[in-house]
Amino acid sequence: MPQVVIENPVLNSPFREPGRHFRFGKEGITNEIADGRRVSSYFVPIAKPRGTAKGGPKLIETEWTEDRVEENKDVNRIRERVRLWREGGHAG
């Protein structure tokens, strides 16, 4: 997987809902900016043995690719409710 260097990773204000994000592709993070808030998700780590150091433990290498992404359904549901609360003028 090619390494991506992002010079300025801050895209959004800390005081408002995010409006842009860096896109993930089949090979991992890209430097492409997409509109909207990224869906909350996490990577399911499936380690592959990479080899052994002489007399030492096996070294572990993981891949952070699109096929290992799992959605955080609870976090996304909370985000939606907070968005509705904000749009409703912070009622309650």
C-alpha cells in the first residue's frame, strides 16, 4: 500500500459538525477530500504473521483497507440525534 502524506489534516472547525473528510479507498486513506461527514467506523484488525526474528517473537503486520471496515452503528445513531437536537434549537 502506498503511503499517503497529508500536509494539513485539519479540514473542519472544532465548533461545528464536520463538513469534509479525507476519503478512504480500497488501499486505505487517500489525500482526496470528500464533502459531508464521514460515517463513523473502525478497522477490524486481522494480523498476518510477517516472519520471525531469530529466536524472537513473530512480527505482526496489519492492513488498514476498505474490506476491514466495520460501521459504528451506535455512534452514527448518536450523531444523527445530536444533529437533530442542534437543528431544533437545543430543545430540552
